Amino acid sequence: MRCITTLAELSALESACLVPTMGALHEGHGSLIRLAAATGAPTVVSIFVNPTQFGPGEDFDRYPRTLEADLDLASACGATACWIPSVEDLYPRGVDSARAEALEMALPQVATCPGLEDRCRPGHFAGVAQVVARLFDLARPGSAIFGEKDYQQLRVIESMVESDRSGENRWPNLRILRGPTVREPDGLAMSSRNRYLSEAERPQALGLSKALQVAHAAQRPATAEQLMRETLESHGLAIEYAAVRDADGLQPIEDFRRPARLLIAARLGSVRLIDNAPATIWR
């Protein structure tokens, strides 16, 4: 596996399958890398902790950076190369300018659905869309893979690429592939932030996956939301949202006549946790 740090080296891998990450890789990322390698295209894993998607007071400075372990995992999972872009490569006019430019971007409607990430982390998806667009522009991949663990983010990227095809056409042949959420044996969705949890907090964190499970008993979205909230509260979690939305546009729904998604964000001390599942998974 090659370690790429220059754009000249990257250009030789045009049309690869790109796996964008912020590092601190775990088995969830490993599953995405293996899926990418299975496409038969060269697999490029990007590692970049993106400053423009972190808001004031968020954990940019303490976000785990574990490059050597990341390279080992990526290689073991079949990556052709790891691309470690510099801030200057992605934001040649500087981070402050990039932050301002991100806030001026036109975002897909799914990025600003009421009551979800935009309410809790305003500006977050502007930074995500900005950095992913830059990665696409520079790497020119044939496909890119994102995990369902960050479901709203996945829909933002899918919508961004779909919209581009009818607009600027920057990435005309780019395919976005989905990778399923990977869970620990106890049910906790794998996340780089799980390492912040203490041993005593772990049982509380399981409240997210348990809340998704209990929602299957509900016949209506409003009841499912109530059951999720009750489960999260019983585990001592501070709820940011526990919502049932249509699976495509993430708009509120009143019944289960179309595909739906259960979405949760909650805090346990200083750790923010998210999880989701198809509402039909237990039906």
C-alpha cells in the first residue's frame, strides 16, 4: 500500500474507489475499505480531520489522530493507497476563508431538515459538503463509499452528487456506494468517538441501539419517537433528537406507508453519539 501526500501522486489513481475518512479508523471503516476493494478498482482511503465541519467548542483539537494504526488497518483491509492531503491542498486560500466559503454553499434540502443535525450543529454539513467536494475534485474517483452510520450525512452526499448531474456536472460518472453500519458485539454502533467512553458509561451508551430496537413495537411514527425518548432517558442520555423520518428526504412522516428511518443523537457527558436504523428492519 502506498502513502500519498502529493497531488501528483494522486493523479495516477484517477477513477479509483475513494473512502473518505477523518482517520481514527476502526472496523466500521475497515468494512468500507473491504467493500471498496471488492469493486475491483484501486482503493484510495483519504485521511483528513476537516476543520470546517467542526463548530465552536466542538472536539476538533482532541479528535483522535492515530495515523500509524490507520495505515496498518487500511493496508490489512485491501487499500491500494492512503491519501493524506494537506490543509493547503484542500483549502489553498486558508481555513478562515474556507469556513466563510462553506457557509455560502448551496446545500441539498436534506442537509437542513428541521429538528436533525442542522439544529444541533449549524454549519456542520456546509463543512462536510465542502470537504467532500474538494476530495472529489482532486481525486476524480469513479466511485466513493460512505457508511450508513452517518445516515443524514450519507443522504447529503448522495443528494449533492445527484444535483450536480443536473447542474455543474463536476462529477458526471461518480457513483456513491453505501456501507452498512457495523456494531460492536454488544450492539453499540462503531464510532471513533467511542474511545472517549469510560467503562462505566458503556452500558448507558447502549441506550441508543436499544431505543432503535424498542421502536419496532410502534404502529405510528409518533409512538416510535416516544418509545425511543423513554429508552434514552432511562439510560441517562441527554437527547438531542429521536426522530422518525422518511428514508429519502428525511422529512417528518405520520405513518409507515413508505420507507422510514429512525434517527437518534444524544450526549453522554462530553461524548456525542448518533445512531440510526431502517424503521422496517424489525417489521
